[in-house]
Amino acid sequence: MTLPATDPFAPAPAAGALRFLYRLNPLSKLAAVLPATVALVLVRDIWTPLVFVALAYATLLIGVRFTRRLAAMLGLAIPVAVAVIGLTFSLWTDPSRVAGTAAVLEIGAWTLRAGALATGYATALRLAAIIALALVAGLSTTGPDLARSLVQQLRVPYRIGYTALAAFRFVPRFAYELEVIRQAHRVRGSGSGRGPLRGITRWIGYVVPLLAGAIRHAERVALAMDARAFGAYPDRTERYLVPFRARDVVFVAVAWAVSAAALVVFLPR
């Protein structure tokens, strides 16, 4: 069984070619959400993070390929997390700070007040807004493209950038080797049986061959990099370019303008 004969360092094809976020430079997507993310760390109201959640959701709906996993994340996981985290923070809020607000729930001597709920859910919505904004860049950017853009646009030393690029490529290689090891064990009848201990011993049996394969792969990568004089010169010729185009400038400018408008309109004075 062999790996497909493709270039492991080639840029990943853009999934959903009609979705505009896949065609943007990774740095532009990070720069677009950075001011809003910093502002969300400082705000304390409910409406500002709620607006940014809505903006991030709208950008994801029109900018990335929509899948069932993404739908479950946006429609179920994040709202449930907001509900649970908001209630948890409401219970942890100092009662003396919200003593003047209306009582929502009373159990014996304990009282849950509206101010505590407002504080808890404001915190939960801030976290949800930061996560949603991070998904704008995270769902439409691959690790190798981010490493390339850091080297090409921000002038990060290629010794660092392309070392990170090689590290990103270890993950699919490990997944492939783990599947090969599991198939080999299944053919030999190793680890058969049921029960929690049997599952633990089965996974322990995967560790040694997986580590051996990782060491062999690391040696091959190191030899290949040495053969190409990696690190011998201050600069290298780029094989795959990740350009920063006019569309990236427009996207960043529009994102910053919308973020500033949202802060001006909804942020409490």
C-alpha cells in the first residue's frame, strides 16, 4: 500500500470555488477580524457581541462551503455553549455587585438576579463572538497557506515558516500510518475482543509502530531538506505563491469599516 503520487506541499484546492473566503489571502482574513476581536475583549454589554456573532455568521454563510458539521457547530454547539456558560457565569457573579437588580429566581436564602444573568450571558456572548470571528479565517484557511503567507508577506524567516509547513504535513501522514497499523493488526487478529481494557491495550499496541513510523518520516524529511540546502541561504525561491491582491485590501477595509460602525452604534456610552 503506497501513498498517492502527489506533491505534499502543493496548495490545497479551494473547496467551494464560488465562496469568496477561499480566494482571499490568509493574512487578510486574520487582519479583518483582529480589531473586532480586541474590542470584544474590552466590552461588557450584551448587544455588541451579539451583533458581531450575527456578522460572523452572515460572513460564514456566504463565504465558506456549508456542511452538516458547520451547520451543527453554528446552529447547535455554539448556542448550547452560550446557554451553559452564561448560566454558569451568572451563578458565579458576585451578588453584592447586582444587589440592586430585580430577582429572577429565589431558592431559600439564595437569589438569582437579573444583573447576574446579564453579566453571565454578556461574557458567554463575548466568547461566542470571538470564536465565530476566528472561524471566519479558520474554516477557509489551510495551515500550509498560512505558513506561506507569513513567509511571503510578513517576511517571517523561511527556516521558521517552512519548518511549520513540514510540521503541518505530519498530521495527514500520521493519520495514514495509523490506518495502516490498524489494518495490519486487524489482519493478524491482534487486539481482538471486547471490553474497556481491550480497547486500551489495542491503542497501546499502536503507539510503538506509530512512533517508529514518525521517526522514519522525520529522518526522510530532514534528509530531503538537507539535500535541498535548506537554511544555507537567507532567501529561497518560492514555488507556490499566496499573493496579497486588491480584493484582500477591499475585504480588510470593509471589515474594519463594518466593525467600527457596529462599535459606534451598539457600544454603550
